[in-house]
Amino acid sequence: MSLSVTLSHRFPGFVLNVDFTAPKGLTALFGASGSGKTTVINAVAGLLRPGSGHIATENQTLLDTRTGTNLPPHRRRLGYVFQEGRLFPHLTIRQNLLYGRWFQPKSPDRFDEIIDMLGIAPLLSRRPAGLSGGEKQRTAIGRALLSNPQILLMDEPLAALDDARKAEILPYIERLRDTAQIPILYVSHSMPEVARLATHLVVLENGQSIRSGPVGAVLADPAIAAALGWRGAGAVLHGTVIRHDSDGIAQISTPGGDLYVPNTAALGARLRIRIASQDIILSRHRPEGLSALNILSGEISDIQTNGPSAYVQIRCGTDLVLAQITRRSAEILALAPGQTIFAIVKTVSVAPVGIGAD
């Protein structure tokens, strides 16, 4: 199942124009504050009627301003997870989870499956006041899923959590992404979060959807590197854990070469690794005698400049990598599309939050 969204709406001093498709999996809406992310998700939810637009799944048209179709929120079969859990404080966790089912058509009983996926079985008899922020959000996600939605909307669900609670909940959202058979529309302005979780990415800038597609292709697109902001552009590499060393470093086989990063995932585990474009050094020849362990080989596929910077896109097998260097460095190296190039990444540049299940 997929969700198609075409919207146009005018506010005083701001015009929203977006057009994208969210396939099954997790589609992230990314952009700076005020770029229109929450406006889009509220239009999908039926909380905002746009000036013009069309929102539909394969099975149902939610909005079509040309024909006057505009289903109310309760008929759109949506699950909505907010920044805060918004749980009922007087109900137990079990009662909170089952609350949404009272308003939906009968569906197969997935209660045990969902609480197992989210790891909330030990919480069922407790009340929200005794839960951590991460536990509350996992409960809110479970409640949304138990309403049997055809679309799941998540509006910055980790924004109110500290780093420790975010680390606690991220693996559960990865599991949700990989098992859900519905589109998940996920709003965030955190690039590490987006790169780790998203399968599809929509970039918003000043109310306009300027790029959408598979997350790795979008983050490595030199044409929108500036719009992605400081440390936004780069690479999402895909690999398999093939070895663990006693110092806590895992060797991961990727299409461009082996990476050495701190990780404890099991041998054979599939991982995705985010690398920021500023953390990549380029060499025309395979370097020797470096402290950096990670050397990826690939072919330059595109080069674009923006002010003093040059953005070099490199194809490493099936992965795309974007490196940001100075325009002067690009000229000195005489870089050009089609050349073989080596991308060097320090192990300490790969943050633990940038490594997740693939």
C-alpha cells in the first residue's frame, strides 16, 4: 500500500506546495522548523483542509478538492502519534492500548503481536505516571497500531526525549518500519534519526517539496546538499557484520569496502551506517600509512559546487556517497565524473546513533 499526497495551501506570508508518494515503509518528512512538515501531516489527518489537493491510498480517496471529497478524521483510518504520548493518566497501559479499538471496525486480534514487537508486555498493569518517556511513546505507538490504521502518522515522536530515551526506542521503531504493511509518515528535523529510520525521504524547504525518493539517494544528491543543512547530506551505507574485534570494533562488509565501526550487532546482522559529507576525505589514489581504517572505493558520478564548497557524489557499488570538500581541493585534484576515487572516513566520525538495523 502507498499514500499519494498533492497539496497546495496559502497562509499569510507562506505558501505550501507539496507532491510526493509514500510507499510501504517509513517515509520521513524532513526540513527546518517552519518548512511545512506538520502542516502536511495535519492535512493528511484531516485536521487542515488545504486550498487544493488530492490525498489517497490505493483503496480510498481521503481528499479531492476537485470533486469535493474530504473525509473527516474519524473516517480516514489513521493512527497518529504526537510528540508526547498523550496517554490517559487514569487508565492502565492495557486500557490505554485498547482504547482506540473501541472506535474502529473489527479486525484480526493483533494485541499480543504488537505488544511483543514494542516490548511493552511488562508495562500492561502500570499507569502512565510510572513510565519513562520512551515507554510512554512505545505505548502511544501501540495504541495507534491497535486502531487498525491504513496509515500511521508520527509527528516528531522522539523530540521530547533525551538521548538515552531516544536510544531506547529507536530499535522498536526500526522493527515497526520493517514489519508494518502500511505507509508510515514520520516528521523530523533530526538528520541522524531520519538516516537511521527512513526508507523514503521527502525534503521540504520553505513550504516546497524539493526532492523525494529512497533515503540514500536523496541524502547523496549534490543538488540539494545545501538545503539539507549543516551535516545533513552524506551517505547511508548498507552492510553486513562479518567480524568482531576484542576492542569493540565491528568489521562491516559494504559494497564499497569494509568499514570498521564501534558496534555489538550479531555476526551476519544487516546494518545501515550514516556518514556525514563533511567527515569524508577524498584521494585519487589508495592511501597508505593512515590512522583512518575506513577506505571506500568508488567512481565519481557527479560534482556540483556551491560557494566555496564542492559536493562530490560517488557510486560505491549499490550505495551512493556524497563528500563535501572545498572547491579549491576539487580543482587541485582535478576531479571529474568517471574517475576512480577513494573515500576515507575516520572510525570515530561514525556516531553510534548513526548505526541501525537495515
